[in-house]
Amino acid sequence: MTTTHITHWIGGQPWRRAARRHGEVYDPATGRITGRVDFADAAVVDEAVGAALGAFQQWRHTSMARRSTVLFAFRELLSARREKLADIIVSEHGKVHSDALGEIARGLEVVEYACGIPQLIKGGFTEQASTGVDVYSIRQPLGPVAVISPFNFPAMVPMWFFPIAVAAGNTVVVKPSEKDPSAANFLAALWREAGLPDGVFNVVHGDKPAVDRLLEHPDIKAVSFVGSTPVARHVYETGTRHGKRVQALGGAKNHMLVLPDADLDLAADAAVNAGFGAAGERCMAVSVLVAVDPVGDALVARIKERMAALTVGPGSAAGSEMGPLVTGIHRDKVTAYLDAGVTDGAALTVDGRKHPVEGEPGGFWLGPTLFDHVRPGMSVYDDEIFGPVLSVVRAPSFDEGLALINANPYGNGAALFTNDGGAARRFQHEVEVGMVGINVPIPVPVASYSFGGWKSSLFGDSHAYGEDGVKFFTRGKAVTQRWPDPSHGGINLGFPTHQ
């Protein structure tokens, strides 16, 4: 079987030289190697940053009208070719085709938001702030910026950042996950076709050496990252130490609190959808369900019934509802938590290793898994597993359920299922997370708002996309102006006052 060669995209075209190091890309549904991706060393990263720096000198001066035209063209091309991009995602990540289309649609929302950059970036103006003096504010691009994205959303997560960065006049170097790298190159080719000047959008592939060089490079002005909390902390500390703006979105342990008055069928559907979609490889997946008794047993029974009916198979198969995990190493890591949970005293109610799979035996399969009677201190509760493992915790009251969520070191998202408006209002006011869902299990905000968590789920002050994104990729400048007027001449060494 032939393999695909995947290389960097620098200065508007694929990289032409031989790489010193490589990585292997798998089809998760078969376990077979399908690609070989070049890994960048510091010299390659420097080349990409150099291309971005050179292009910035032109792109920063390009009119808003022209930038918007390119953004709209990119949007149309991406929309027209979403099926092809979805196929690429399925082949390297393993998620089902409909889920891949869903992530592209959410990424398109941010592209569409960025198309409005002339409105989003405009400043303010105050006439006659002082006698004969006007004051106004403007926002300007930073320069070359880096986007370091994870494997679980190879199209959507980079699109949280680069559309706004490009629209605002910056140039970009994207470092996608080496596990599913081809989506980034596909997007780069679309940018070129849309009319983006060479060097404005670049892609380098690789692992930690490439990441660390981006974090240290003096010409990279800002870094956007999504990944695990330990790596997010490293990115934030290293990037800021080298004088960069950094938004580093980390891990999660998202809780879903179900009150006794909730519609249990709706809650069970939501728990299964949010817990096992994309095989649980989502930073907003529900991994802990907190059932306020006396509904725990009834809710678990409904969830088990729905889990048994899930079809696990290749993402390219029309009937598949859940695909494989991204790599064999990751599958084995997630599977190890099943034995650890039992050892810690949790009840393994549904063992995903026994779930039927409609796919090749060499694929990286693990079926949906359910633990009951989980408690803090167990590894299945404390750790971000990032797989199809749902843990049920029993709570005697709303107050104790809320306290459990707030005590967790992660603060990405949380959901409440209830028909009580007062409880919902209190929950959204008191819960210590960045994103809240009320009868919505995956509360990812629309593009006009911003995505981001609290506590160990975010390092930095800025969330992704929306108004936060515009501010992150620009810097403010205040201008105070007075045109020549003889009445303001003469020597006066006093501090200027506004009169």
C-alpha cells in the first residue's frame, strides 16, 4: 500500500527539500500507516517565520476591503469543498463523516465572523476632547503569530484563530497535530486559491522541537494553543517568558448535573451524545454525569439502553455513530483506565472492550464505557481520559453537586439539566467554569461570543474567537492630535491638562 507524503507549506507552496525527521500517519479504522509527515527542525520553523515576516510588511498595509474580499473567497471555497475536507479528517482522525462536517461548519462560523473585520476592528473618535484637540483609537495587527492545534479538531480549532488573525492584518504559522496533519495543508491551498498573498498563511509539521522554536522565536508575536493542561502550561510559561502574548487552552473534566425534575430521557440522550461523540475525544465532551438522587438508577438505566444500541465502526461507513480512537497508543492509554477504575472501587457498568465493532480488527477500537458510583480521588474521575468513558457520580442535593463541580481543578464547561428556572439561574451564576449549558450538553459558544475556560483549563487572559479574538490579534493605539493653531504656541513646561 502506498503512503502519502505530507510536508510543510511555506511561502505559498509545499516545501521542496528533504526532511531529517518524519512521523507516521495512520488510518485509525484499520491501524495501517497511510502517510509520512515531515517534522520541522528549528531551521524549517525559522524559514516559515521568515516567510510570514516578509509577507507581513505587505499584508498589514492591505486595505480592509481587500482583506474582506479574500476572506469571503476563502469562505466560499471552504463551503464548496467541505466534503473533501471531511474525508481527510475521517481518514486521519477517525471520527464519523457527519461529525467531521459538523466541525467544519463550526469553523466556518468563525470565518464568517472574520469577514466582518471592518466593523469588528474600528476604533473610536472624540472630537474636541480638549480645545482644538481630537483623540481617537485604532487597532493594529501584531505581526507573525503562531497557532498550535490539537488532533481532535484538525480543521475547527485552527479556524478558531487564523481567520481573525489574517483578517486583522497578521500573518500566520500553523503547527497542526502530527497525528492528523493533512487538513492544515488543505486549508493552506484554499487560502492561496482565494487570493491570499504568499507567506501570509504557512504550515509547519512536527512535534516538540517545532513547538519550542515557535515559542522562542523573536519574530513570533503571539501564540494560540489548544491541548492538554500540562502542555498548555508549558506553552504559556515559555511563550510569555519570551515576551509573547499567549492564549493556551488546556484540558477539561466537564460535568453534567442532572436534577430530579429534569426530563430523564432528554438527559440520557444528551449524556450519550456528549460523552461518546467523536469517541469522547473532545475538550467539551461530558465525562462526568452528576445525578442528584433519587434519579440516579433510572438515569443510568436509560443511558445503558442507549449505549447498547450505538453502532461503532469506520468513520467513512454510513451507519457508524462512533469511530475509533486516533492512535493505538492513545487507545491503550484510555483502556488502561477501565482496570484502574475497577481497582479504585468504581462499578464498571458497561465495558467498552466488549462492545461489537463493525470494522477491521486492527483498528483502534474501544466501545462506549460507563462507570457508576465514581468518587473524587479515583483516576477515572480526576484525570482527563479523553476517550469514550463516562463516569456517573451520585449527589444527594443540588448544592453538593454544584460544590463538586466547583471543587474540580478544571473549569472548561458544565451543563445543568432541569426544568427549574430558579435552579438554572443560580447554576449559571455560581458555577466556576467558562462555558455553561442549560439543558445543552456541549455549550460551545457561537462565533460572535468567545470560547474558553477557567482555572486549569485556560492559561492567559484571552478566550478564543469573538471579541476576545479580535483584541488578542490586535493592539490598541491612542492618537491625540492638534492641527497648527498660533494660539497654542509658546513655551510651557507644565504637564498638559485638558481644557
